[in-house]
Amino acid sequence: MASEKAIKQKARLSNSNLLFLIASVIFVLMYLFAIISYPGSFLQFQTFFDLFNLNAPLIIMTFGLCIVMIGGGIDISIGSVCGLVTMACAVYLEKRSGSIAGAILLSMGIGILFGILHGYLIAYLEIQPFIITLSGLFLAQGLLTTLHKNPLNVTMPAFVNLRDFNIVITWLGTRNRLGVFIPCQIKPGTIIVAVLLVIFASLMKWSRFGRNVYAVGGNSHSAMMLGINVKRTKFITYVISGLTAGIAGFVYIMTTGAGNIGNAAGAEMKAIASAIMGGTLLNGGVGNLLGAPIGTLTLLVINELIRAAGVQSNFQAIVSGLLLYLFIILQSIIMSLRDRKRFTVALPPWLHLSGKGQA
Amino acid sequence: MLSETILEMKDISKSFPGVKALDGVDFKLREGEIHALMGENGAGKSTLIKVITGVYEKDAGLITLHGKPIHFRSPQEAQNNGIGTVYQEIMLCPNLTVAENMFIGRSHTPIVNWKEMNEKAARLLDSLGIPASPIQELSTCSIAVQQMIAIARAVDMDCRILILDEPTSSLDEDEVQKLFELMRALKAQGVGIIFITHFLEQVYEISDRITVLRNGKLIGEYKTSSLPQIELISKMLGSELEDISTIRKHEPVASDAGIPVFEAVGLSSAAGVRPFDFTIHKGEVNGFAGLLGSGRSESVRAIFAADKVTGGEVRIHGKRVKIKTPLHAIKHGIGYLPEDRKGDGIIEDLSVRDNIILTLQVLKGLFKPFSLKEAEKFAEEYIKKLNIKTPTSNTPIRSLSGGNQQKVILARWLLTNLEYLILDEPTRGIDVGTKVEIQKLVIRLASGGMSLTFISSEIDEMLRTCSRLIVMKDREIVGELRGTDLTENDVMHMIAQGGKS
């Protein structure tokens, strides 16, 4: 018999891990390219942290979306829900009875409510997720404009303090032209991103629920035959996605400090693009939560690069569109090459499974 | 016998509206036995399996497991009582690892212990001799290994009875051997295995006993070693060897002269039929004979390019042509009446008239529609010609009986001035009167100069209409029979001997 080590060598990289690896390599290459082209800005740690500081809501939304997509669904309501939450928080905080804890609960509550609604309709009534979450998108948008039409700045002192709060890393930073040391600053949103990343990545890797999501996304009929509660699993993915959209909304207003009709508009599309660039497949069953921030950062670095190059903003959109095409084509080329290899190329003898070739 | 009975079914009956699927069937499975369940389409094999596993409820009869009466309401319940089922289609998740596929949906702890799971899986894979690693993604395993992993999962759930429903239909020979090794290992551990397959050779290679069903009735239980293949076939097809007498109503038309209308050399398709040669002349009626799953449908589907053609050369009237899609075939005057009437043939919500003119419309071009008047004229003509029983030509086809639906599809093809028409089980599930009408029509079309290929599960039907029978077994042509005084006996002998020579 083959020794166990010999068998272990044979195990190929899973599709999820392969796509994650590709995403990571692309991100690193992209960032290196950015550093080489614009060392002045990209070589600063603050630039790297600012990617998180300014885009935490997008990354948080992408977590939930990734989980829904791995389960074989889609949620395009997240941007609007996030926007609605910012305005709801602004209105609430401007009231005399408002408190920050209340605002956090309100954000998560709104998100979870949308998640429960969508999850129920999609999982239990088996309606197309695209249509349901499109309806959710409109509903949230409508509620947002009904709530308050004009931009609303939050003036509550406790909140303003929170908004302006920064964690200063004294040992890390850069010297400016005058030689003054400027330490790096991290916003609370970045911490939330880090915490959620650990929570959700662990959930997907080590919890029964997480593995069930993969199974459902891989083949929902088989998952059912294997004894998995498919409907409940799907339902929960949408609740999580609603929850992350709610959290994203709170982090959004914590960063900008104002409710606005335009808040997080179109963020769902950026989140989908980020998820895909991070190695999550639209067909479900394949993806890695660690890929969510990687994908988002790749997209952002592309945008930063284009902006640094001084190209007009309409070109930014064109270039990110083209790069997204390129990226997805690259993914499918690699995947199909891989499949063809499996059928035509025989295994080298030292990897042979029967163990006959073992010395 | 020393071996103990695990499962016993007595006098099982099950009816569906209009059909008696099982009629007083007995079945017995012993410990450490591989028991083949045989029968043609509609014999009741899958109904019997579904009664065991609790998918269907039986109408009457008694099932005992280890001597205790049982009554399962769901496959889950059957599984919990030690009855594992592995279906032809693999019910596993391709994107999960091998170990996960073996254990997912079974644990009650919220946390996955990968280390423990992988170790348990490795031990199980090793003990069953399955060549896979626990941490490998399932999609990287061959179909056979995936099948084995499904079996391993069932085995690990303490199953004493394993039901394998056509597990070998998509496996190649090496893979089948690997599966058989696993089955033998399980047998040695005392597991009773119910094995369903269409491959006769496999039945003789692996099984200890055979139970034959036909039309929902038990024909008998036999020891494999004492039941010759030829007898098994005749029991499945339902004609005793001695008293086969065919009534020949029509003299088959045959002409081997001249250039064939259609000629194929080394034709093969993605559906898995071995490369074969085939010719048909003007006015000839020939047929592919063989048991269900022998590859007869796959062969004609390859001719019509209904499955992806993977090799071979095709000539029409001696000229080499390319037929890669059904539309090419239609444009070269070939028509195909599929076995699966519902899936491949009719469009249920369209009217009889629209179903009749469908192919003609495609040939004419979609942007030059027929006027209602023209369409009506065609429809009326063929409704009369083929004696289609429908209230009006505007009636949706789904409300017609099976036989009349079949005639509508026939009309559709006849309208296009075919040279060559393939009929795959045109008489299945239709009443006797219509059957005879269709047979007569086949003969009439042939005398009018059309070439036809006719396939039927009922051999006597083919003997009555075909002048040449191509005999298939296990996806290969094993011989050819021609002449006017063929009997079912000849055909069965050829099927039985075919694989051995």
C-alpha cells in the first residue's frame, strides 16, 4: 500500500485555494508595480492603511456577499441597505434620545431585517435571488430618500469624537520633507474589518455551517441528499449578508459623519467585482473569505494607480472595467487548462497512487 | 445455505394511477450476497428499490429487516436503519474534499475537526482500498472513485444493505473492475448488496443470485451459476424459448442494390457507443436490436448527431457530408423520432398544428412564417392521413394520448419529404391498436421509397417490420441478422453469444 505521505503529495490545490492564490499574486504584483511607479505615495505605510481606512465599508459588505456567492446566490441590495443605514443612523443620532450603542443596534437590526426578508423569499419560497435582492435594492433606496432628502451631518459630540478617533501607531510611520516623523493612523473601521475577517474566515473554514454553505453552492441537490438542511443554510447566508451590509452602513457614517442619499450608491457592484477578483466564483461553491479584502484592495489599487497617473475619471471606470474582463478571462483560462490537464496528462510515476512505483 | 436472510419482502404491491407497478413481488437478500435485480424498462426494478428505501409507500405486502417488520417513510430513515443507496448519478459535492463528502451532514457538533475527520477518512479509504486522499477535492477523482467514495460513506453509516442502482453505466472497464473489488470486499464483510445494471456480463461476473422482474411481476429468483444467459434474456423479454412463433403480416422490403442512402464508417459519439459502421438502402427497413442499455438508442442518436459526434465518416448517396448537429441531419433528409417523447420530441404547450409544422418552419426559415391557412392545410392533411385523434388542430398537444402525440411527431417528419427516418421506440407506452397502425405505416413508407430504422424493445415488432437486424450488446454491434424467417430465438442467441466470441 502507498504510504500516507505519498497520498498526501497527490492532493491538488483545490479550486478555491488556487483562485485565492492567483488573486493574492495579482494583488502583490499590482502593489509592487504601484510602489515602483509612484514610490512617493505607495511606499508610505499610511497609503496602505488608508486603503482600509477609507474603504472599510466596501470590504465589510464584500464579506457577506462572498458568503452568499459561495452558497450559490447573489445579493445586490447591500449597497442600498448600507446607504439606508447611514441615513437612519444620522437621523437617529440627531435626535435627543440617540446614542451610539443604539445606532449600532439600529444598523445591525435594519441589515438583519433585510437579510431575513430576502433569505425567506429566496430559500423557502425559492424565488430567484437576483429579482428578490433587486426589489430590496429599490425598497432600501426608496426608504432612504423618504427618511431624509438632504445631506444630514451628525453633530452629536460623542459621535464626532468617535468619527475623529484614530489609533496612532507610534513606531510605524514616515518622515515628511521637513524631517518630522508622522506616525501611521488607523481608523476603528479598519479594526472592525480585521475582526470580521477573522470571524468570517474561521466560520467558513471550521464551522459546520460554513462547510454546508460550500456544499450547497457546489451542488444543492447533492447537499440535500447528504442530509444538509439546504434551505436553512441559504437563509442564513442572506441574513449574514444583510448583517454585514448593516455593519458596513455604521462604519460608513463613522468614517464620513453624514447621512446622504448618495452614500454607498452602486457599492454592490463594486462588492461583486471585488468578490470575483478575490477568487469567488459566481456559480457558487468556490471562494475564500481571505480573498474578499484582497479583491477589494486589488480593485482599489487599480483605481489609485489610474488616479496617480493623472488620467481623467471617466478613464478610470473604463480601465477598471477592462481589467475586470481581463481578470475573469484569466481565471477561466486557468480553470479550463486545469481541467484539460486532468484528462490528458498522465500522472508522473512518483505521484502514482497505487504505490507500486514506491521504492 | 448458511447465510442468514437480512431483508425479506413478501407479496409487495404498488400501483400508480393506471399502472400496477409491482404485483405481489417477493424478494430476499441474504448476508454477504450480491444480488442482481434484472428486468427491462417498466419491469418494476426502481419501484421495488424505492419501496425498500422509503421513497414510495407500498400498497400491500410485508418487508422484514433482520426478521422485524419495517416501514420506512423517507430515505433518511432507511439510511438510519442500515440501508445505503448509491445512485447512478453521484450525489456528492464536487467542490468539497473527499473526507468532507464522507462526513458532511452527519456530525452534530458545530465545529469541524479537520484533523480527526481526515484521519477517520484515511482509515476508511485504506480499509476499502479506495485510491484517494482525504484532502483531495472530490472533482479531481475519477467517476469510479467518486462512486466508491459514495459507497464508503454508506458503509461508514453502518449499512448492512447496499443498493447500487446502475453504478457502472458511466465507468470504463478498469473502473468497473475497481468497483467490483470493493463490492467483493464488502461482501466478505457480510454486507448484502442489491446490484442493478443493464450489462449482462457484469451480472455474471459479480452476482450470486438474480431476481428477474417483468411488467411488475416476479419471474423468479435464480442462482447465477445455474441460469444460462440465454434463459435470463428470455425471462427478461418474456418469451419462452420453445414457443416463439411470429406472425408475419408483411413481407419486408429490401434492396441491397445501388448506392446506399446513408452510410457511416467508424461513427462514434460522446454518449459512449463504440465506433460502428452502418448502411441503409432505399426502401429498406432495418433495426437495432438489443436489450435496454445495449447502445441501440445511442447508435441512432449518433447517426442523427443528437449526441456530440466524436468520430467517423458519413456519406449520403455516396457523397461525403458533415453532420454535426441535428439541423445538418434534417437538411440532408434525415428524421429522428426520439425515445423520450416528452423531453426531445413534442413541445407540450403548442397546438397540434404548430407541432406538426415545426420542422418544416425551421427548414423554411424562421423569418418567413407560414400563414395560418397554409399551416392549417398541412395539419388537416396529416391529421386525416395518420388518423390522429384530436378535437381540433388547435388543441394543445399535451392533452393528446401518447399514441396520438407520437403520430403528430411522425407527421412533422413526413411533412419534410424525408429520405431516411429513424424511429426510436415509437410504440412504447401506446395502445395495441395504434402500435399496429404505426407498424403498418412503417411498411407503407418503405414501399413508397423511404428508408427507415426502427427500434423497439419488443423484438417481435421488429421482426415483423425489419428486413435486417443489427444486434447490439454492451454498446457494441455483435452481429447482423437478415432474412424473412427470423425468430426471437435467433436474436436472443446472438445477444447471449455475442459477448463471448
